[in-house]
Amino acid sequence: MALQHPTLGQRVASNQDLVRALLIVAAVIVLMIVLTAVVGVQQTGPSYQIVPDPASGLGLPF
């Protein structure tokens, strides 16, 4: 059995699909950057310190 090589039209179509997908991804990233610059992030994240470190007052070197 011989492998069927894609025709030139099929290769061009697949390249166009790849370029179109990359342009959509780039547009989404640019949109996210613009929205972050306009709206911004005003809050700090939550503190994850639930329990204080029990070794902090012992003067351990590590």
C-alpha cells in the first residue's frame, strides 16, 4: 500500500487553518492584555496563612 500524499490544495488549506487558529489565539491574548490594562487588578490575593509557623519563635537556623 502506498501512502497517499496530500495535494497542494489540501496542504494550503491546512496551513490556512493553522494561521487562522494562531490569529485567533493572538487576538484573545491581546484582548486579555487590553482588558487587564483598562480594568486592572485592584485587589490583593487572599492570605493563605491559616496557622502561624510553630517553629518561628524557636530561633531555628533553617
